[in-house]
Amino acid sequence: MFFEPSNGMRPSPLQHNPLNALVCPRPIGWISTVDARACVNLAPFSYFNAVSADPPYVMFAPNAASPEVEKDTFRNIIDVPEFVVNLVSMELAQKMNASSASFSSDIDEFDACGIEPAASTIVRPPRVKQSKAALECTLYESVQLPGGADGRKSHVVIGKVVGIHIDDDLIVDGRVDETRLNAIARLGYFNYAGLGEILEIRRP
Ligand SMILES: Cc1cc2nc3c(=O)[nH]c(=O)nc-3n(C[C@H](O)[C@H](O)[C@H](O)COP(=O)(O)O)c2cc1C
């Protein structure tokens, strides 16, 4: 089939927006932020990736909850322009998912979901203590994308990575062993995947 998104993202026979299942697997950035009163927030974003390795920059894309209401994560970053990307290993999948519920902005998802925080080194938002790697970031730029038909705004938030935590157990022979990080990937719908088979392919 072929369709043009300007006519809607669910043309027959598709019952759901197919993009999540087409552009996958996606890594998950589990993003911690604070608001101006230092109230902490934690939520997962799979429209997330690294955009530059050196100097290191990352991006994620919060979609507004409604035409009037931005996600807490986005509002916090505009108020306090710092965030932490906590990487999600397989054993953290359930807690990561629990933190995606629509809590009111004065609820700290660390408390609500039984997730232990650890102080960050440079930025104000805490990190997830159990995450085997975390990227402390400052806001570089936020880009607003044109709104969709439902009027909800989307943003791309680009962060400069100013501090990197790596669990020493991940480091083997001077390299991070991805199998020890065992990051979970987001697929379409409610599906997730582990690392699966790993191939080493040397460049020509
Ligand atoms: C695995 C996963 C990935 C998600 N990715 C995104 C995303 O990329 N963008 C987005 O706007 N919401 C995403 N969500 C939904 C948010 O996590 C959810 O709306 C959350 O309540 C936002 O919290 P906040 O209002 O505290 O920022 C995702 C949820 C899950 C479970």
C-alpha cells in the first residue's frame, strides 16, 4: 500500500498509526527533570536518540498531551533547562512503563513507582540509581514542529551531554559491553525487544 499522511495516519486497513512499527527498534530515553520548585519528574521517550557522538548531543520528542497541555517533561525543561537520560536495561522495563502513567505534575514518579534516585553530578534533576548508564544534559535547543490535525504540538528537544555515568561493570577491555547494558528497545504498539543476535561487521 501507499498513503499520504496529509490524509490521516490510519488509512484502511490500518487501525493504528504504523510509524512506531516501521521505524523500530528505538532506544528508550528515560528522562528525569525538575520544575522551578524542584519537584522531580520521570518519563520514558522512545522518539529518542543520540544525534552526535563527539561532541555528544542527544534528542527526544515530547508530544503535547492535548492542544492546551504540554507534557510535564517539556514544561520542566523550559523552566529548568537540564535533564538526565537514564538508559533502560531489560530488568527496568516494568518500572519504566509504570512511570509513563499520566501522573499530575506535583507527583514525583520516583516516589510513585518505587524507583530509587541518585544525585546527579552537574545538573539538578536526579538520575535513576539502578540505571547502568545515564547522560546528564543541558538544553541546547528546542524546536517546535508544525502541529498535527488534532492541534497537539510536538517538539524536538536537543540536549548537550555534559556528564556521562557508566557502571564500571559494563566496561570490558576498554569498551562498553552492550550485552551487559542489555538495553530494551521499543517496537510498535505495546511491543519491546531485547538485543537478540549481535553481528560484528568490519568496515571495508
Ligand atoms: C516506552 C514508551 C515510550 C514513549 N515515548 C514517547 C515519546 O517519544 N514521546 C512522547 O511524547 N511520549 C512518549 N511516551 C509517553 C510518555 O511517557 C507519557 O505521556 C508520560 O506520561 C509523559 O510524562 P510527563 O507528562 O511527566 O512528561 C512513551 C511511553 C512509553 C511507555
